[in-house]
Amino acid sequence: MFMDQPTPNYRICKNCGNRNHPDSGQCPWCGAALRRPMDWFSFFGLILILLVVIGLIVYAVWIRSPSESKIHLPVISHSVE
């Protein structure tokens, strides 16, 4: 009558070698942080933020009016004697 639940895919701690539940973020034996893979929603959000930042930079450079250089180099004239 009980539904068969799939067994969780335990992760092995790289620090101490013990098994950990896949949803845990920290090893209960040694306290090392367990790296979680990035899900698709976080990946999409990161790509969206990067595209917005790149778009703002391109927009700021494209719209900027050309400015005169504040550094004036001396003009070297060659005189023929």
C-alpha cells in the first residue's frame, strides 16, 4: 500500500568521505560546505543579469557624445632653413 519512494542519490563529502543527503548544504560530520549544482532558473537569471549589464554598457558608450580631449599635445612644426 505504500508508494515506493526512490532512494535519494547520496553525495560523498570530498573532505571526510561520508555520505550526505542530496539536499544538505553542509556535511554533518566535518562541517565542510557541499557544492550544489546550479539549477536552470538560477542559470537563466545569471545570463539575464549579464545581458542587461552588457546592454547598459553598450548603450552608455553608444549614446555618449564625442568629447574633446583635455590633453593638448604641442604641435611640432618643421621649418626648412
